[in-house]
Amino acid sequence: MKKKAVLTVICVGVSCFIAFRLLSNKEKIDERKKPAGAQDIRIPVSVATVVEEHLRVGLIKTGLVTPFKEAKVLSVTSGNIAHLRFSLGDNVNKGQVLAVIDTHIQELDLQKKESYAMKLKRDLQTYTELLEGKAATQEKVNEISQNYSDAVNQVQQLRRQIADASIKAPTSGIISTKPVEEGMYVGTGGEITTVVNLSRIKIQADMTESEVYQVSQGQKVKITTDVYPGQSFQGTVSFISPQANQAYNYQVEITADNDKNFPLRSGTFVAADFSRQTSRNVMLIPREALNETTRNASVYVAKDGKAILQHIKVGGEYGSSVYVLEGLRIGDQVVTSGQINLRNGSLINISK
């Protein structure tokens, strides 16, 4: 009986031991199968340190030479060209007569209208005197007065048409087109020629958003061209468009004197050097640190083992870097690779 009790105790002890081991093994297996918490994953990234440098703006753009002034000469009356007083390439002065329209018919008509107006003037004087003696009616005097006023207006219009027949240069310059010849008929508004003034020139260049904020009105610009190797000209920024075009470019205009020894023609391509030394230091970060465009820029800042999303204000590009106006401090570390896997607050492991 005593022996049987001992065996029972031994069996119970063995069973308890086996149960304990099975339970322990199950907990270990469950622990191995348990997925690792997202908070334990560290994403490998590369970083760069925000540095401060003295800014030198280096900006060279291709521009196109255009005339300082360009005017189409149009006829303000119609008729045959009696005289054409210019040839292609002629230098003309403002106010110089370039063409004369035949006004023979208008001159004959003017003589008739002037004679008729003089007759009505005499009639008006006569009937006014008769009215004072009560030998004429007021209605008759009013009728003659209106006819006389109309005749005077017609005379003035004909005189203006005859005067307009002498077509004058609106500006000094060079004759660049000759679409008409003597004897040809031109209608009102018909083109006679184009006068181009190249004593000074304008240079037009298109700039991106980041580039246009690097130039200022009145800034001096160095102009060079392959047409005159080794020769340079100086221009001044005279206009910066306040609005972008459909290609999101801003037009910048430069004016310069046209050197008589090295004249530039309209349509010539030139290089406009806007480079200048500034007096300010700026914060620079690699271009690849930006998560979006410079218009809506943000970066991830590495801090205490985490990636912190930081919105910044970018001033423009500087080589392979961009300079930051707001949102960062010197010495901050910004993520330059691995951003695609990051969210605000993600754990990171900085690659050496």
C-alpha cells in the first residue's frame, strides 16, 4: 500500500514536470512567432549637415537681341503711291517723309467743297441781314447755317486726308522692309515699311522661378556673343515680368548701347551673365534632401534617432545645392536618401 502511494506521487510529479516543460516551450514558440513591433524597425538613411556659406550667384542665360524701338509705318489714307522716298537699309530720321499718296482726286474735291462753303458763308450773311429786316425767316437762316457748318467740316476732312498723304517716319532708324513700290495702291492701314532703331538694343531672356529671384532691376549684366569672340558689352536689367507665362518662365529684359564698332543685329543670340557676389551668408543643403519642389519644400531632419518632417522656405538653387531661408538651423542633419520609406517620427539608422 505504501509502495503504491509512492508511485502515485512520482507519477504526479513527472506529469507536472512534463506539463511545465510543454507550457514553457509553447511560450517560447509563441514569442518567436510574435511579429516584431513597428516601433522596433529602424530605416537606414543617409544624412547631410546644414552648412553656412557666402553666397555667390552664378547665372548665365541665353538671350535674344531685339530692337530698342521698332515701328510699322502704316498708311492712314487710301490711294496709289505717287512717290516712295526710301530704299531697304536707308537710315531715316523721325518725321522724315517716306511716301506720298496720290491726292489729285481729293484736291479737286477740296476745291469744289471750298467754293461751296464760301457760297454758303455769303448766303448766311445775306439771310442774316434779311432776318434783321424781317425779310427772311429764322428757319431759313438756321438751314443755311447748318449747311455751312457741314461744308466746313467736309473741307477740314479733305485737308486732313491730303496732309495724311505724306507718310512720315514715326522714329529714327533703319528701313528693314519694303512691301510696296511706287504706283501701287494701298488701303487705309496698309503697311508701307518697318523702321528699326538699333542705336540701342534690348535683350530678352526667360528665367525659371528660382532664377528670377536672383536678379534685380538696375543690375549690371555682362553680354557676350560668338559673333565677336573675346568682346563683351554691358547692359542693365530694365524689366522683370511680374507674371509667369504658360511655360512658368519669367521674361527679363536688358537694355544696352549698341557699339558702333561691334554692332549687334536683331535676332542675334547672346549670353547674358547675371553672376554677382552677394554680401550675405546662407544655409545650404543638398538638392536631393528636398521631398518636393522648391515651391512647396520640406525635408526630414534626423533628431534623437527619428526622422522629423520639417517644412522649409527655399531661396533658390546654388549649384547642386539649394539655399534655405527659413525652417532649419546650422548643424541640423537632413536626410538625403531613404526618404521614400519615411514618415514623420519614423525610427532611423544613419548609414556611415
